[in-house]
Amino acid sequence: MKKLSFSMYRGVTLSTFQSIFKTMLLLILIPVCVAVFIGLNSLNLVQREIKNSGEVVFEEIRDEIDQNFKMALNLTNRIRKDSLIVDYAKEKQRNYYSEFEILKGLKDLISGYEQVEQVYVYYPQFNKIISNNNTADIKYFHSLNYAGDYNDWITKLNIKLNISVDSMDSLTDGESCSIISKVLNIRTGSPQAVVVVQLKKKFFSEILNRLRLKISDQILVFFKDNCICSTWSSDTGTEYLNQIKENTINKGEYIINHMKYRIQTLQSPQYGLSFIYLTPNSVFHNSIQFAKMYAVVALIFCIGITVFLSFLFSKRMDFSFHQVKNQNDQLILTVKHYSDELKEAYLEKVMRGHVASDQGIKEGCRLYGIDLEEKWHGLMLVTLENDERSKFDEVLLGPFQSIKDFLKDRILKFSPVFEDAAVIKMEDQYYCLITGTAENAFTYHKELQNGTQYIRGLLKKEDSLVGNVYLSNTFKEMQNLNEAYQTVGKLQQKSEDEDEKRESEKCSVDKILSVIKNRVEDSNFSVSDIAETLEVSPSYLSRYFKKQTGMGILEYIHQYRITLAKELMMKNKNIKIKKIAEMTGFYSDVVFIRVFKKNEGLTPGQYKEYLEGQKQNIEGQF
């Protein structure tokens, strides 16, 4: 009997162990492998997106600086080859009429070059400077324009090469970047006349500050061994910047002031320019650390669930992997959202015309996965008034997290022709770049027009919403996105001008306030009701009131209703919150409490307590 009992006990133990072992192999292997695979792919995706976006921005910087530097060099060549300037350099006696003609010619040549501060020609045989502003003795000109040493300046003017670029200490704006060139076709042995095109360092610095990804990034631009512009402060010495260039050559990282920077370099051999882009590692790794955290959480979750449910499986219990799947789906959605934001930020640059070249646009579209092959595009502008934005969220959004998500969903569901929609938010305007396929431009534009009417109908469907929709022409090349952006802007301006011309006589602040006072207790009362009463459009009404009073109509209505509510609470301390909401026209007591707290900084209940406390203080004084 004892032998049989022992055998049964040993059999049960072995069976249980085998069941647990098999279950753990099944449950640990599959979820952990899936989680690790998704985590690693997510990290690679984020790293690739950061690297690609940095490379695209860096190339944009190079292209724009190259373009402006090329224009400055072309201006220099035009001046030094000008026959009047060359002929006067050969003269031995001064000719005041020729100097006047040169001064006049310099003024004409400099027009249209916004990056140029001033130009001048140095004639050593007369010891004179002719600039686009005046003619002056060389020492007087130096004291008037430069803060640096006179001898250093003269040394820079007497260049040995045909052309050079140097920094000079200007009196007004700090350092200026100057292109210095000899005048052509001068006899050998004669004093060399020199042309100087003085560039605005601030102009180039503004380009760098506008295009860099983060405010903490630093960019330096060199002409040979001379730094012509950078994002560092203006008091940073040239020697310090040159030292950075020498120490960052052929390096991946560099430490400046205890901060480790990641280094990117680009060359422009055609113009002798070199570029250095420094990104702090702390900024560069933020996105990766976020993705790593998500991956670690997913792994811990999978392992914990695996250990727990392995024992349940040993008792023949079922297990669902839906929780693990939800975690993985969440991770995928997070990475996709990050990718979409980078794509929209790049499209906004293209739309505003901040990408320098067609080639740069094509390369950026390739890196961000913007499909251009046999696709048609259209730009739809959806405008909403400031004071209606919160109401839009309450009325239409439903399951969506933002207006952008709502518009994208409605556009793509409207027609199978539309394959993708990127929504770019700029203040209270939403630019929808709609991409799709069609037989020709006419067919696609017709579908876009129908979609525009559909979105416009959504806005008009709700009386409490104020907005409008504008549509550009259909285009196939992404280079035309900036033109489409200007088109919808002109359509918007034209519509507003027509509203102003047609409806300005029907509207006044007194009339608007009178309508609000008469209808304020109606919870369904809206901006559209006021517009209908005054026989004007809702969009014009909202703009007019904002312009005249400095606040939106809905904001004023809320303040007026809050004032009425406070008066009711002062008169009757026992009145219910729900009753006050009904009497002041709020849709519900929840909305009333939220609006009251937003305006007054405390809830209606807290305000009633405050009134009661004031009353007791007054009674105590008597």
C-alpha cells in the first residue's frame, strides 16, 4: 500500500512538472520574442527617423547658405568686372564725375540683395573709398564703419589672392562677413584696386536659427579657415570657433563646456564652404530613451503574465494573449504617431517655401515616405474661429483625440480616391494635404470639390460652429505645394474682403450685445443665431466682434452668463447650481461649473461659500 501511494505521488508530481515546463516554454518564448522584435524595430525606426530628419535639415541649410553665398559672389564678380570701375582704377588723376557715376552704379547693383549690408571700392592711388553710400577718405571711412584696428583692416584689403573672405569688426552690428576681391584687368605693378562686398552676418545667422531642429543645436559655417556665421552668440571669439573646427574634423563626438555633442559635417567644394552641425547627446537620445522605456515595460509585462498564467495552464485553464497584443499595438501606434509628426513638420516647411531646392524636396519626400509616384495632390484649408474651438471639440470629435484626427478620418472615409491626408495645424487653421489617384487632374479636382462641400457641410450642420473651407488647384509635383498654400491664403483673404464689403453696414457692437442680452437664457443660442438675426455671415460676425472688442463672441457670452450667475447667487444663497445653469443658458450644470471655474478660478459652490464668509464678516463688524 505504501509503495502504491508513493508511486501515485511521484506520478502526480512529474505530470505537474511537465505541464508547467511545457506551458512556460510556450508562454515565455512567443510573447518575449514578439515583444523584443517589436521593441528593437521600434528603436531602429526612431533612430532612423531622427538621423534622416537631421540629414535633410542639414542639407537644407547647406543649400540655402550656398544659394545666398553664390548670389554674393556673383555680385562681387559683376562689380569687379564693371568697365567703369576697372577704367577708373587705371586713372592717375581723380575724376569727380566718374566717382559719382561709380557711386550711383553701386547703389543700382546692390538693390535686391537683402543679404548685403554695403559694397565699396578702394582706390589706393587716390587713397579713397567709394561705397554705395558716399565717397570718403580711407581713414575717415574706417572710423565711420569699423571698430577694429586700422592696420589690420588695411592688411586684409591688400589680399594676395584674387578673392578671400574675412570677418571685420563693425561699429553697429558686431562682426561683418566681407568678400574681398581685386579689380580685374589692372596693369602689372600698378596699385591694386579692391572691391569689398560686406555681408550681414545676422542674415546668415537667421537662416541657421530658422532651419535648425532644436534651439540647443549649434551650426558653424566656414569659408576655408574663416567662420562666416554661426548660431553661437555674437561675442564668441573667432579663434574659439576655429578651434572647434580643428578639433571636430573626422570625429563623431566632441565635448564643449562639459556637454557632449554629436557631430555632422558637410562640404560645398564649389564655393569653398564647410558646415558643422553639433547636436547635444541629451537631446538626440530623448526619443530613443522614450522608446526604450516602452520596450522595457512591454518585456516586463510579458514575462510577468507568462509566469502567472503558466500555473493556470497547468490546471487546464485557457489564456488569452489580447493584453500582450494591446501593449504591442500601443507601442506601434506611438512610433507611428512620432513618424507622422516628423512628416507633417517637413510638409509645413515645404508648404511655407522654406526648402531651398526641388532636389531637396524630392530627397525629403523620399526620407519621410511621401509617395509621389503617379499621385495627385490638393490642399484644403479649414478655418475655425478662436472662440469656437472648444465647442468644436465637444460637438464633433467624439472618439478622436484632436481636430486633426477628426478631419483626416472624415476626408479619407469620404472617397476611395483619397489614399492619404496629412493635416498641418497652424494657429486656428488646418491645412489638409490630400493625396490620391485618378485618371486625370480634372477628375481628381472634382472629387476634391465634393470633399470640400462635405467638410463645409459638417461645419454648417452644427449651429454653434463658425468656420470655412478653401481649396487649391490640383497638382502633381510637391514643389507646387507652396503655390497651393498661397492660393488658399488668397481665397481666404478674398472671402473676408467680400464679407467686409457686403456686410459692414449691418453690424455693430450695440446690435450684437442687444441680441445676446435678449437670448442669453436660451441654451441652444449660438453665434449663428446672432448672425441670422443681423443678416450677416457667422464668420464675418465673429471676426468683426473680435476686432472691435478684443474678445470672441462665445467668450463674451460666457462672461455675461457668469456675471448673471454671480448676481443670482448674491440674491439667493440657497439657489441650486442646476437651477442657476438653466436660468443663465448653460447646456448643463457640468458645463456651467467648468466655465465658471475657468473664468473665476473657483467653482460655483466655492464662490457661494466665499459670499457667505463676506456676509458674516460684515455682520461681525456691526
